Amino acid sequence: MSTSRIGERILMSSQGDRWMATVASTIPTWQRQSLEIWFGAWMGLGVMLAYGVYTYPGSERTFYLICMGFWAFFALKAFRAVRWRRSGLEVIQLSSKGLELRLDFGKKQGSASVHSLDSIEPASVPEPNPRSFLESMEQQFWVVGGDRIHLQIAGKTHVFGKQLPLQDAQQLAKAFNQRLSKLQKQGA
């Protein structure tokens, strides 16, 4: 079994015909703590809104209920971001059986999407657009997203490599494409 690293977040290993890359979701401690403090403050706001729902009658209660709906939506998004940053891991596995993509949280494996090798096209890394507001937002530490590597599988685009630096994403895509090509030749 051989292992190698790309940057600080990517670990690749191979054994026989199986190749696996894991992309950690780690961020600097100060960013993780800032995210957790913000989440705590958001929970505090939720308590105040719930108090308003419980205390005020009539149309004020309706107002607080509507606010609670918006609050709950963003609370869920914030919870997912905190959970992802604490223990998230992207797993990309190639073998003669196919490609498996999944998101793991700590010791809990996520549900895998499995694809046959013959339906997979080589991975690509689109150049980032520095003028795109949405693209720059997806690269912020409080967002779960910003996938860098794109795969065409049976006509659909699948993505992985959340918030990777461009150079790391290009190296991972190159290693993925080399292994994919080797496995596709063996299967043909």
C-alpha cells in the first residue's frame, strides 16, 4: 500500500487496483471557533424568537412565527457547516468495480454514489472567476460547497474537492485521471 499527500488536506492511497483519495474539511482553529461562536449566537437569537412566539398574542405571534421559519432554515445551514468543519471528509474511490463518491462525518460513513468505469469521463478543474460574487462566496469557510473538480458521468456533472486551492485541485484531478485511464484500459 502506498500513500501520498497533496497539500495539507488531501491524502491518496493505493493498493492493488484500488485508489482512494480523501479530502479533509479542516480549517484553521480561529475560523472554526468563529463559526462555532456565530452558531451559538444564532441559537441565542432563536431562543429570543421562541420567547416572542410564546409571549406575544395575535399578529405579533404571527410575525415571530415567520421569523422562526427563516431562523430555522439558516440554523440548519449553520449546523451543517459546523458539523462539516469539525469532522467532514470527502472520499473518492476508484477500483475495477467503479467509482464511489461519498461524504463522511467523523466515524459515520455517508451514502455512496457508485458509478461504472465506462460511463466516466476525465475530471476537469474549471478556472475560477475572480469577478463572480457567488463563486467567491462558495470559497468562504462558513459555507459547505465550492466544489473544484467536475466529472461527467453518464451525461451528468458530479463534483468533489470542496474549497480546495486551485493547484491542489489540479494535482488531484491529474492523479484521478491517470488512475481512471489505467483502470478503463484494463477493463476494455
